[in-house]
Amino acid sequence: MPADAADRSDPATGSTTGTGPLAILAGAGELPKVIADEVARTGRPIFAVEVDGETDCDLSAYPRTRLPIGAAGRLKTVLMEHGCRDVLMAGSFRRPRFSEIEWNMGTVRALSSIMRLKVGGDDAVVNGVVHIFESEGFRIVGPREVVPRLVAPQGTIGRLRPGKKARSDIALGLSAIGRMGPLDIGQAVIVLAGRIVAVEAAEGTDSMIARCAQLRDNGRIAAPPPSGVLVKAMKPGQELRLDMPVVGLDTVRGAAAAGLEGIAIEAGKVLLPRIEEVGAAADDAGLFIVGVDLGDRTGRPE
Amino acid sequence: MPADAADRSDPATGSTTGTGPLAILAGAGELPKVIADEVARTGRPIFAVEVDGETDCDLSAYPRTRLPIGAAGRLKTVLMEHGCRDVLMAGSFRRPRFSEIEWNMGTVRALSSIMRLKVGGDDAVVNGVVHIFESEGFRIVGPREVVPRLVAPQGTIGRLRPGKKARSDIALGLSAIGRMGPLDIGQAVIVLAGRIVAVEAAEGTDSMIARCAQLRDNGRIAAPPPSGVLVKAMKPGQELRLDMPVVGLDTVRGAAAAGLEGIAIEAGKVLLPRIEEVGAAADDAGLFIVGVDLGDRTGRPE
């Protein structure tokens, strides 16, 4: 390890995998701050990269810079200047338009990955991002590695438990997510009385949940609330370092507003950034929230 | 054949399968009227059943009655009184609430089917409806049998043709619909540049298309319009007599408003009630619309 990198690393985080400050590329939402605060609590320094038009949480407590989306060349330079080898992406990012991508980071190796960003689903984007960073000598780290305390545990998280019918709907939802994984869709579904009433594709989980309220209003869901279960899990082969499913307070509030009965998430594979508050919010709303261990499913190797 | 039934049947429709007036149970939308007019043009008498809160087209040209949804007992009586053996359901129906179902039509045979309506997906509802009618001696007929001219043909329907990328997206969409069929979802999807951006579940095709406009507004779809293809096909094993996919003028207008590039439908399996107007509307909007023959796929036996 070069002396200058060692000088910048914190002695409290002397693991072989965590040298130097952790770079956090901050997308939209509060997740970048929640993760930064949790990592900082362990003593590891943070370097925050705010992205124009994306980052909307307050990272002023940390050394930071701000870049436009797609500024790959400047990103590489600034990460190297700050001694960052480990990079964590948190929050949501829109896809950069082709014209926004700076071409000076990319080498011929990375070019093929960048091209793939234009033609594939989420999984293809994620593959491309990992490949670009790794081809430049960085290491993408995931929430499970640096903030394991924020990952969904197995079992009920609030006070309420799913009943027999809800457990049957949860099983159907998990099975559907598994079946749709190769299509790169269906990270979350809503199941009601043995029927899949909503499937998430590009719209995001919160938008899909909001749709259920409309389905009740227009009679396409006739069952009175509370009914219906949000099921959210890893897609088979999902890259959990870059693209981990998240359930937060907004999810619980949205589910309550849509008249759902509860939320089931895959234990160990879904990020639950404010677990105590999420459990309390579920209790207040009369929703169950439960982590289900599907043990034999694996994400990509980390 | 009893003399009274023969008296009511029209000599012009003397096929072995079409005796007596065709009963049309009219759900929402213009489809019941379009089908009634087309059938009447062939000389077969129509008896229209308007459903409270559902029927919204003008069927005043035909002998008709009006019933609340779920009035199975009265429906049986009125169909028998009018000599109807063949029943066609057209337009969209909400699911009746349990409390709305009249129990005097059902026998023990039908009860199990009615119960199934409460717990399954669309396919289960459709199975139940067919079983109930058939157990009472009626025959459910589908649009392909009585109005074959309104079924999507193979090939381009307007002037425009899909390009190479669009054809690749169409293939992905058709494959996805096939894969999701066992889940009783995904009668239609929207595919853009190799990515499935929307999947239809309970919300209906028009609502799914409208969602794409929002996805463009909020940046989740970055590609500028026109781009993206609506793909609509039969789900594997779909009951085409009762639950045939439909593409109409609203679909074309919605697709244009959402900035899509075109529409692909499965030839022979999708109802296209106003084909000339649909083709002209697609031309005006600059959309392609194409029927794709997937030959080896079969619906349920009719």
C-alpha cells in the first residue's frame, strides 16, 4: 500500500477490505445520509460525492464534492485525490442521458460496458457500473458489507404478524418475483387474496403502491382495506452491492395509505435503513412487516 | 329442437352452433355495441343485457333488459324467457362483491365455481363464469366465433412498420408475456430498448400506458419519444371466449400520448373492434401497429 493512502486511512478500520475513506455516491433520498452516519459511527472516514439534481439529503457533516451525473472522468480524479478505493452507491439515480457521459474516464475496456447501459434493463446498467469502476481500480462495496445493521432481519419487525391468508399471499409474491427475475422486472409485487394486483417495473415501489389506492377507487380491487400484501425481495441474480432493494418509512406510509394489510421483505437481502422507526410506523398504521428468510437464494458474489 | 326455440331463431343464421338470439352481456366501453352491430349485420337477432353501473354504450336498437351485477338468478330467467342459449360477454366488468351475488341461480355444482371467484386471479374468475353458465345449460360464445372480422390480422395494420430495434423489443415483450402467463398477469407490457418498463396486472392496459407518460416526466424513462412498444397478447391458456385482449382507439390514442413508437398485438388472439379507424389513428399519430402471428400458441378449446 502506498504511504499516502495509508496516511489517509483510519486506524479504527484496519480491515483488509476497508482502507481509506469510504466514498459515498449520493443519489436521491435519505439513504446516503443514513448510511454515511452509520459508517461514520464505526469510525471510518467518509467522502461524499453529491450529484447535481440527484442528491437531496444533507451531507454537510462530511468532506464532499459535487459533480454532474455522468462526469465519470472527474469522479475518478476526485476519488483518487481523496485516497478512496472503496465506493458505495446509495439512493436512487436516474439513468444519465448518453450526451451527459464524459468519455475521459472510459477506456476501451469500459466502453463496452457503457454501451450496454443504453440497451439493457436495470441489471445491465448495474453490470456496466460495476465493470467501469473495477476496470479503473476501484472496489464497489455494498450496504451488507459496511452497514450490516441496516439489513432486514428474519421475523416480525413490528408487533403484528401475518395471518394464514397473508402468508399464502406472501408465498405467491415471492414465487412470482423469482419467476420474473430473468425478465429484470418484479422486484416488488402486491398480492391480494391469491391474485397479483400490481407488478413493479420501471416505476419504482412507491409508485406501484400508490397505484393500489387508485385500483380500490375505481373498483378494480373490490376487497375492502386493510387487504393486500406488498412483497419485496431480491431479484434472482440481483447485484446487491449496487442495487439492493430498500424498504423505508415512505414504504410503510404508502402501504398504509393504499389500505394494505402488511409488508413482507426478504431477510438479508433488503435494506431497512430505519428499522426501529419502520416498526413503530407499521404498528401505528396497523400493518404487519415481516422478514422472510429464503436462505438458499444468493445474490451475486460480493 | 323445441318449436318455440326454432320459431325465435333466424333462418339466416342456421348454423348448428347459433340458434336463437345471441345474448350480449354488456360491460363498460363501446365493445358491446360494436359487437352487437356486427352480429346484427349478419342477420342474427340480439338480446342485450345491460348491467347497472357497467354498461355505458347505447344498445337501444336492440331488445334488452337491465339487471344489477351479480343478479345471476334473474339473468337465467330472462335469458330463458327470450330463448337465448348462446351468451357473449363483452366490455369490462368489475368483480361483483360477494354480497351482490344472488344465490338462486347457483346450484351445488356452481357454488364451488362462485367460491373460486373470491380467491383467484382473472383466470379463476373466468373459469368460474364459464362453469356457472354451462352448468345451467347455456353456451358461452366468443368474439372469434361470432365476429371473426373484428379479430386482429397478421401484418401491419396502418402504414408504418416496426424497425429492427422495435422488432427486437416486440420479441422480448411476447416472451415476457409467455413467461408471466402462469402468474395470471402481464397481458400487456411496454418494452423500450431491451428493457421492460411496465407490466400490466390489475390496472388495465390503458392505465399502464398512461403510466409511461409519467415515467418520462420523472426521468425514469430517459429515451426521448417516440420510443417504446406496447406489446399485447393472449396469456398462455387464456379463455378467449370471455376474456379476449382488446386494442381499440383509446389504446392508440393513449400510446401516442405516452410517446410510444408503436403497438404489437398477437394476430388471431386480440380483438380489434374498429380496425380501419385504428389503422388511421395510428397513421395520424405516427405509430406503427402490427399483428404478429405466434401460430403455435393456443387458447383454451372453444
